[in-house]
Amino acid sequence: MDFSDVRSVKVDNSGNNIWFTDQKQSAIWRYIKSLVGFEMYKIQEKSGIFMKAVNIHIVG
């Protein structure tokens, strides 16, 4: 079984969404409490001209 690698978790100001990062899938996820469901936002796996892996963090 493969697991995610969560580095950051934040609840938005409304308290209705929980955002978290997923290093293994290069994504940011949102859990929507009112829908009792998830949305995934894929991001670029490599960054800039150096093509290094991206570390994903949520700030704020």
C-alpha cells in the first residue's frame, strides 16, 4: 500500500475547508466539509531550470 507524504495542513478562515499537501503525488488537496469530499490540485513536479523536485508547503 502506498501512502501520502503530508507536510502542511491548514484550515481556511471559514473553517469549511481543510487544505493539505501531498509530496508523493505532487498535489495540494482540499477537504470540503459541506460536501464531505476531496478535491486534488496537481502541481508541477519539477521546478525551474534546475529541474529539482518541489517541496510543497502551505503558508498562512
